Amino acid sequence: MTRKVFAAALAAVFLGGLWLPMARQHAIVPDVVLDNGRLRPFADIDKRFEEQFAWRQRLRDAYNQVRWTAFGALVPSVLQGKDGWFFYRSEKAKDGPGIDDAMGQLRVDAATLERWRTILRARAAEMERRGIRYVAAVAPNKQTVYPDLLPDGVPAHRAGPTRLEQALAHLDPGLPIDLTPALRAARTESQIYFKTDTHWSPTGAFVGYRVLAERLAALLPGVGPIERARLKEVRGPYYGDMSAIASVPLIENAAPRLFGTEEFPARCATGAALLTVQASACPPMQIGQLYRTRRDDGRLPKAVVFHDSFMDAMVPFLAQHFREAVFDRGAVNPAVILQEKPDVVIEMRVERYLDHFFIEVPWPAPQS
């Protein structure tokens, strides 16, 4: 009974906080807009809420913090696993398949699989025609590598193969490279994902990098993997991105980081070293902006890399092998490739963004 009373009081405070701005401002009257011949009522409802309910985000954060502190309850998109591990239910946030995919609940039809294969084949062929090497790789979701740390409420037996497994069974071998086996093998020796983050740790990124570097070494001169002995692991406190998603402080007290035992030569645009004996002074990568790294060695190849946020932790390692590398967080963009004239194009996606491999952007028509 006490819990119910507390929950009712909390809800009343939350609703009261929403009502106060409404009492001081005009009521929300959402527009009805015409979109491609269809009437869309309430099309701007989110914008109106943000404008007139300025407290909404603060109230939401406070509500989530009280629920976590009082009841151990999290937002639907964050799942508390075992031993201090948290998992991202990306399907609840409309951010790509997540736990549902890990449980084998999603089917990819034969026509879609064939379309995916055709797109990757055509992309690789177009690169080859232009004298460019093309390497693609997919990084697994955390629950793919650590399924045993999901909570007991998640079914122990999968209903079928994951989307990635279905794709790999149909696509041409190595297109893309599956980083899952290397990461699963490495988890017995190192922590390769953060406990409170959706991403792999720098240690996990290094494992994935090694697989990519070995493939690149077979294609390009001078691209040999960095030896693990040249790096040192340092552990310390870390707030993962699921703290922001859940609006609660999910801290990992001994999260792994990787630094060099020496300063490595690759530099970001500011001139700072990307990989050194301590945290790099390079600025973070930004969505919508190309991120350039350089090495003062004209014998090395040039790369263009299309990616999502999983590439961020790999950049300090991968950049060491190129005189210049251009990182673009987005779909493969032929205009960028034609502008930069790379020796190799690398595309890497996390498993939940598998579909992003198959976004088709046409190459510009040859100028007459």
C-alpha cells in the first residue's frame, strides 16, 4: 500500500509540473498539415510540447531518478542485467533492433537478403572499377557477446537466428567481416564492452581493429596491426551513455581504457596525438562533420571511413596506418569518395544498424 501511495503522489507531482506552464501560457493547439496529399493532425506536437512545457525534460529526468532510487526501475530502453551490467533495448527507443533481435524474434525475408547482397556486390565492384579497395565490417551488439549477463527474465533460448546471422548466411563471404568471433574469444581475457554503455570499451575496439588491420595488411602495403604489448590498460570510474538514456547515474568504478606506452605518430586536425601515454587532447568526432587524421609519411595509403559511433574508440588505432584518413559518420557517400580520392574505403556498422550498410547513394554521372 505504501508503495502505491508513493507512486500516486509522484505521479501527481509530475502531472502538476506539466500543468503549471500550461496555466501560464496558451493551450497547445497543434497544427494540421498537408504532407504529400495526406492530412497530418498533431504533426508538430513534440515541438509544441518543448516550447510550452519548458520543464518537461527536467521533470522526466527527476521522475526517472526517483523511480530508480525508490524502486530500482529504469526506462524501458535500459535493461539491468547481472553483475552490474546494463543493456540497451534499442527497439524500445526506436534506435534499431536490440534485445528482440538477440532473441531471434526478427525474420529477414529472402527478397531483402538478396537485395542486400546485390547492393554490397555492386558497391565493391564500383570501388574496384575505380581502383579503390573496399573493406566492410560489422561490430556486434553487447548482448550478442555477453548474452549470459542478460537478466533471467530474458528467454534463455532464442526463437531463431539473429538478423546478422541470417545476413551472413546469404551474403558473400567476408562482405562484411563479422567481428563477433574475435570479440567473443577476447572476452575470456578482457572486458571488451563497458558495463554502463552501449559501446565496446577501447579494449574491445582494439580487438575489432586488429581484425580490420589484418584484412587491410593483405590488401595494402605498410598496414600491419599494432602489437598489444605497445598499449597499457588503465581502469577508472566511467559514466556510460546509458546514464543519459536512463537519466540516472549509472557508474562503472573500474572501466578499462587503453593508452600507449609511447606517443604514436597519427595526429588529429589540432595537431595533437591520437594515441599517447594519457588521454588524447583531440576533440571528439561530430555528426555532420568530416574528421581528419594525418601522419607525416607519404608512403602510406589514404582512407575514407564511413561509420557510426562504434568507430570513435577505434580511430586512435586505425589512423596510425594512413597518411590521411577521413572519417564520415553516415552512409557511404560517393561525393566524398570522389573528392578525397582514397586508396581504400572502410565501412563499419554496429549490429543494430545493419540496415545502414544497404542505404544506396548513387554515384554521380560521368561528366561529358
